[in-house]
Amino acid sequence: MPNVLRHALSRRSVRLRDAVRVILLAFAAICLVVAVIALPEVIVRLRRLPLAPKDQLDAEAAIRAALIQLLGGLVLAVGLYFTARGFRLTREGHITDRYSKAIEHLGNQNADVRIGGIYALERIARDSMADRETIVDVLATYVREHTKIGHRTPSEEKIGADVQAALYVLARRPDAEGGAKRLDFYHSGLNDADLSGGDFRNAMFDYGRLDGASFSGARLNGADLSFCRAQGAAFTNSSARDAHFVNAEYKRGWFLAADLTDSDFYGCDLRGSDFGRRYAEEGDPPLPPAILTRARFTNAKLAGTILRGVDLSTVRGLTPEQLAEAVTDKNTLLPLRWRIPGEDD
């Protein structure tokens, strides 16, 4: 009963507002008509010009014509305003309907329908700036909830086509260039995910499972990839300046030609990973080594880690004992601080 009463009062309030608007519009129209008729005569009289009756009538007619033109312009401007407002409200209504249907599709049992909903959200995000951040949050949440087991346990299974579609959409989100909100993939199992070439700057992948994930050519500057577990993850040609790989496990990973300037590998298990140069004489296409300018390797595990041809001159925290376990060659440049007696590691 209270709901019925509220709806009745709401309808009555709407009708009352409409009635008040009609009365005000009618009153305004009457005032305008009176002004057009009477105002020219008042203006001419106030000027106190010695005019003949015919000249006075001509002057009033000229003023009246100017007023009518002015009112016509105002009416046109008001009409355009309400037309634009109506168009905007209609457009917002259509976007709301499209958004609701897309969200419904995300919960469908059919993977193809879910994928359609994901791409529908991408289209809405491009059409409506106001909804972009919300859609990014929705898709990031979708990825997290569909790639973990329980509250904080990432899945060890390969991701599905629907999750991959969501990652594609997030990788090319419209506001990525403008320093948009950080993507949150905490505790996600992104095994065999294709994130290559995507924009994941400052994204948070902490505590995730990234077996076989490809970040090749991706932008990962400032990204958090700490406490993750991954085997065979590829970061080739990626830009991961100031990225964090703290206390993570990236065994047999690929870091060739990656820009890892100022990145932090504190306590990271990098056994069997490849940072080294690919030489043409080995039969493989030549590739430059990873850029490790000022990267930190304190307590990192480097057994079997390939550092051939890598410039280690400015790295931090690296010890001779760690490097002895890695694979180097004559082109590997040792840390400059090793040449300074007594320098603290």
C-alpha cells in the first residue's frame, strides 16, 4: 500500500508541475504579445521627437518589426535548446538500454552471448565518455571473477574466449593514454592470455598466475607484477619501465628486447629465463638483449638465467655469486660498482 501511495503522489506531482509550466508559458506568451503591441508606442513617446502622426506610426511599426524578429530568434534558440536536450535525453536513454542489455549478456550461459555483451560494452564506452570508467571496472571485475577459484586463488586453467575478449577490450580502452584508472587484475589466473601489444601501464597483476601469458610488445610501465607465479611468460619487446616483479616467480620467461629500466626484481625467481642477445650466427634471428638500466636484482634467483650480451653496468643488488649461476658471455657488461673496492652491494 505505501508503494501505491508513493506512485500516486508521484504522478500527481508530475501533473501539477506540468500544469504550472503550461500556466507560466501562457502568461509569458501574453506578456510578449502585450509588449509587442504596447512597447513601440512607449519607446517613441519617451524619445519625445517632433514626429508627424504618419512618421510616428512608421517608427512604431519599425520597432515592432525589430521586436518580432528578436522574439522569433529567441523562440528559435529555445526550440533548438529543447530539441538538443530532447536528443540528448533520448540518446542517454538508448545508451542506458544498451548498457542494461549488455550487462544481462555477461551473465548468459552461452559464451558467444557473453562475448557479444563484452564487445557491446566496448562500443558504449566509445560512444559515452561518462560510462567509460564504469565499463572498465565492470570488465576488469569480469576478468577477475572468471579467472580465480575462491576469494584469492587464481585459476590454473587456460582462460576462456570470453575472458580473452574482455582483455582485448581493456587493452585498447579509449582513455588509456590519459592516465586512466589503474586496471585491477589481483589474484587473476591469466594463463595463456594474449596481452601482446596492449596498454597495461600501471595495471595491477599482483598474486596472479600467468603461465604462458604473452605480454610481447605491451606497455607495462609502472605495472605491478609482484608475487605472481608464471612459467614461460613472454615479455619480448615490451616496455616495462619501473615495473615491479618483487618476490614473484617467472621461470623460463622471455625478456629479450624488453625495456626494463628501473624495474624491480627483488627476490624474483628468474631461473631459466632469457634476457640475452640473440646472435645471427646461432641460427636465430638477431634480437637485442633486455635493457636493464638501474634494474634491481637483490636476492633474485638467476640459476640458468641467460644474460648473454646484457649490459649490467648499472644494475643494483647483483652479486658475483648470483651472476656465477647465470649464463653470460664475453659481451656481458659487469656492474661498474664491482670495480670500486669497498662499494656496498
